[in-house]
Amino acid sequence: MKFAAKVLVSAAALAASVSLAATSFAADKVRIAGSQQGNWSTAMPVWGQTQGFFKAENLDVEVVWTAGGSDAQQAIISGAADVALQTGTLGVIAAYVKGAPIRVIGASMTGSGGLFWYVKAASPIKTLKDAGPNTTVAFSRPGSSTNLVAAALLKHHNSPAKLVSAGSVTATMTQVMSGQIDIGWTSPPTGLDKLKAGEIRVVAEGDEVPSVREQTIRVHAANANWMKKNPDVALRLMRALWKAHEYAYTQKGMEEYVKYGKLPIELVEQVAKYAPLKAHSFWPVGGMDQTMQEAIEAKRIKKPLTKAQLDDLIQVVYKPNVK
């Protein structure tokens, strides 16, 4: 009986040990709010999952897709998600000033070569200089990167055109082609097929504004409370996401996107022309003085953030080596 009791105790201890080990090595769960599923630049969490980059960092990642960066931002502010990818810098600043629990954990797009504005081929508008006070120019959502760049473009060209929130690239395309909006926005490779077919014409590119070329227009952000509790998880997540970025710019990665985005390889390969890998580097977060000034002009904030506030807001956890 004593021997049997010892066996039972040993078995129970072993089971407890195995259970404890399993718990210790359980993957850390992360909820990501992605923006505009299907776009090239937003596909990185997809490659993180399919190529095993998240698994290699012992992460169990759940991706919930939203209509855009502003919606993704709201998801982390409410606590419905831990991390928001590809959200507008201007909107993040405005939310932080209001006391929202949000922190920047990496730049997402510096410069705006990944954005262009277009019209239907038959439109009389050739450039933004032709856009009058009744011309409508689209951006996605208030506080988004497209909001910031569209406003900068109009200011640069001294255009009196009206800015209109039109939603996603696909929703914007529908409104332009149906005549509801005069000038639409898009992010390659979306729209490149219609451009090649001669159905639309480019009237402006984001990098036409010199000051925007070094400005971080989109960032990756995290819920501040989650970030404080999980700094190591955040580091591993961003490290995995950078591997996904590097993979995306390989020939294999582009061929994978052909299947994902349902576009021919020649159009996918043009992405590098508009937004090279370096533009997606998580560091540095550039042009904050300019972004804050634009936020003031847009009445999103009343005054620039102090250095202490900027240091609190921007907490980049992983700085990739990009040439």
C-alpha cells in the first residue's frame, strides 16, 4: 500500500511538473488590429503567420481586420486589441493628448511614396492645380496618414479643393468611378491594374511634398497598459513583423502576394518603386515637429507635445538594421 501510495504521489508530481512546463512554454497571445485587409503594406501579419515568424517568437497572434487605421486605433484604445498596425501618426498624437492609453512602438511608413491620388481617365483634371473649390479630394478617415498627406498636397499646390473622408481604397475607387468623388486615393498595388488599363490617371503622388519625404505618416501603436505589462512580448512581435517585411520584398514573398492580392506579378513588383523596404523601417519616427504643427492647424491638438510627452508617447521596442 505504501509503495502504491508513493507511485500515485510520484505520478501526481510528474503530471504537475509537465503541466507547469507546458504553461511556462505556452505561446504568448497577442491581439492585432490590422487595417484594410488585402493591401500590400498591411499584409505583414499574414506573412508572420504563414511563414512561421510569429511561431518562432513563441507568439499566438490573432488578427482582426478593420476598415482602416483609425478603426484599428480605436480597437487598442478600447482594449479590444493589443496592437494596431498601420495607423495615422496625426490621429495617434491627438488621441494621446486626450489621455488615451496609446503608445507608438514603431514607425510604419516614413515618406508617402506608397500613396497616390488619381482621377478617372476622362476627367479634365490633370494635376491638383486644376482642382477648384468644388473639387472633392479623398482621404480615408480623419487623423489617418492619407488625411495628413492629402492636406499637405493641397497646401503645397495652393489648391482650394475640398477634402472628403471616403474610407478604404476599394470604397474610394467605387466612389471615383461612379462620379461621387473627383479625386481618389490609393496605396499600391491596389489601383495599378486600372492605371495600366488606362481607366485612371495619377494627378499627385504623396512625395511631391518635400517635407513629407522624411515624415513618418503612419505608425504601429499599442495599448499603453498592455505595453507596460508585456514589453518582451512587444519586442518579439515587432521582431517577427520585421522578418515579415523582409520576406515580402523577396521574389518568393512577391509571388505569395500574387495569390493573396490576386494581382499579376508585374504589378506586385512595382510596389518596391513606390514604397521600398527602408520606408517601412520601425526607426526613426521622423518629422514629429511637422506632424504636430499639422495637428494644430487641423485643430486636433492645441499645442505641441513637450519632450517629456514625446518620450512617453514614442517607445520603439525594436530597431531593425536597414540600409
